[in-house]
Amino acid sequence: MFRTGDRIEVFSAGRSIGTGVFIQFSSDNEDLNLHNDFLLWVEDKDQSAHMTDMSSINIRKIT
């Protein structure tokens, strides 16, 4: 569905929180004490990396 490098827009509560580049999905990881699914992405506006909890967002691929 998504591939590393895809352009995406990320939404929370129906509002856009940013556009950027998809890196990967990440799941439970005991080493990092993560217990949900996360989206890893890089935001366009400042090239910052984000790890966003998938339970609170929607993602749209930008074509």
C-alpha cells in the first residue's frame, strides 16, 4: 500500500497535520517500550522526523 519515499498527507481529527515522505510502519517493540502501531515519516516544512501513533491519524498518499 505505501512504499518508502511515497509522498503522504497526515490527518488527525479530520485536519491536516502535515505533508511529507513515508518511511515505514512500526509495531510493538519492547526495546523501545512501544505498544501500538506507529507511522514513521519526514515532514516537508522542516525535514523533521516524526513517529506518530496510528490510532489517532489517517494517511493519504499524494500523487
